[in-house]
Amino acid sequence: MSFMEAFQKGWKTGYRHCRASEPHNPSAKPDSQTSSLLKWPQACNIMAFAIKRRERHLPMDTPSHPSITLSSEQRVENGVIYTDDVARQRAIAYDMLREFSAKRAAYYRDSSKINLKKLLGKDVIMFAARGVATAEEFVLEAFRACESSSEETVMGNLWQALIAAISSDTLDTGDMMTVRDGALYVCELKSQVNTTNSASFPQELRELKDKCETQRRFKRASNQQVLPAFCVLRHNKAIDEIRTYQPDERDQANRDIAGFQYRYLTGAAFWQWLTGFDSVEGLIDDVSRIEIGDVRQARQECIDRLQEEMRQALEENSLGNTMNDVQLLKQRLC
């Protein structure tokens, strides 16, 4: 029995006990017959146990329903408290995004993860060809490139963990697996569709095929069907179909996965399949609720630090502020 079920049962039991202890008065008004709720202080104590970590205050104006403090996962209908699954799922999502912001703040403050040498490791010529003209501009552009590549990995891991947390019968053990219609699906999760067009796509399918074969060995005794699914978080089209990989005739390197069939899910179809939401925007419906902490300050402090590192390095090497100077600095330091 869940906590809420036990709570509701306790409330009803106490209510019946109080009603039974009072003499029956046929001429009494309805309000006086229900006033026994106020004579049962234990009910209020039980209500207090329903308070969870996040709280919001819901006013109840009638004398028989005093003001009660409820968690953001709870709602009241006809005097009964219910746990709202959608609210619970969203609470989990916002918690995990808060942790993401905290990790990003730690990343910006860690000089071993983002520093001048990391920036100079980028293609200076590419930035110059795109119109970046000074060392200060280079620091800003290279910084954004570094944080973007770092965020892709971290955010991908976050979405996978989040989906596993809010989706029924879904586990994130490094590889995401879910049970749907009695079959165990081994899922390869990608944030964007462009990854399916890359040269690494056949290798990703090969790894997915190998993971499925490993799970089939584990499930041999139960005869549970093990199926592969290639899933894309963001896509403007909702696709749910079975695809078969057929390499080009000249592509001998990938002949071993020719004929490999997998379920391909994208966008809204993927989100509905696993979570019941139409999209990530359906889950994160109010971005202003994301607790960002001090990540904005940490990010700006990181940029300021990198600008100072660049200024000092150019000065120590008797260099100016142009992209040619940045290129020379890269040759000397990297």
C-alpha cells in the first residue's frame, strides 16, 4: 500500500470512528454532523506527514477543510489528496536541470577543463575565414565552441537519465533499455537527426546490434524478445517505423550489418512512446522554473579569465592583438 493510499484509508477510518462515537441526532443540521472532522486532531497530524520537500500552500476556505500545505506533486479533488504523475515527472525534470546548471557552473570554474590552450586547439584559420579579427573575438568564439561540444555530451546523458527516471519500465544502465508490449528494447539515443547521416552511423548500428545480441544471451531462458531501437530526441517529424540497413555495394566494411532491422523513432513519436509527452517542450513547459543558481556568473567569470590569459600570453610573447598573432601564439604554446 502506498503512502497516499494509507493516508486516505486512515482519514476515512478516523472519520468513521468519530461519527460512530457521536449520538445520532436526526434534527441536526448537515454542518453539525460533519463537524466531527474538527474533533479528530489526529487527522491534522496525518495531514502534516503529507508535506514533502517542495511545498506550496493551497487555501481551503470552509471550516471543515482548514488550510493544508501540499507538495507540488499533490492536488485536492473533492476533499481527497491525489498524487499528480505529470507534476511528479516535471518535478524530476526540473530537479535534474538544476543539477545540470550546477555541473555547468563547476565546469566553467575548472581551469583544467577550459583554458587558453584548449581554445588555441581550435582551428584559428577557420575562425579568421569567418570574420573573427581580434584576439578578444577569438576568445569569445572559441569559448562558445568549447562549451557547445562539452554541453552536447552532458545534455545527452541528462536526457537519457531523465527519460529513464520518468518512463515506466525503463532503465538507464549506460545503455537505455525499456520494456514495451512484452519485448525488451535496447535503445540508441541521439539528440539530433544529423547524427544518422554521419560516417559513424554504421558503427553506431553495429554497436546497437551487438548490445541486442548480448541481451538475447541473458534473456535466453525467459525467451523474452529483444529488439533494437534507434531514437532521436529532436526532429520536426514524428517517425515510428522499422528500417533495414543496406550498405552500398562498394561498402565492404559494413557488409556485416547488411539487413540489420531496427525500430526508428523520432520527435513526438519517440517522446510519446517512452514518456507520454509529445516533446521535451511538453515536459519542460516553463523554462523560467529552471533553477540556474550561479551558472551565469560562473560563465562570465570564465570568459573574463580566458580573456586575461590571452592578454598575458600575447604580452609575454611580444605579440599584438590580430589573428596572425593568435596563430603565432598557437604555434608557440601548442
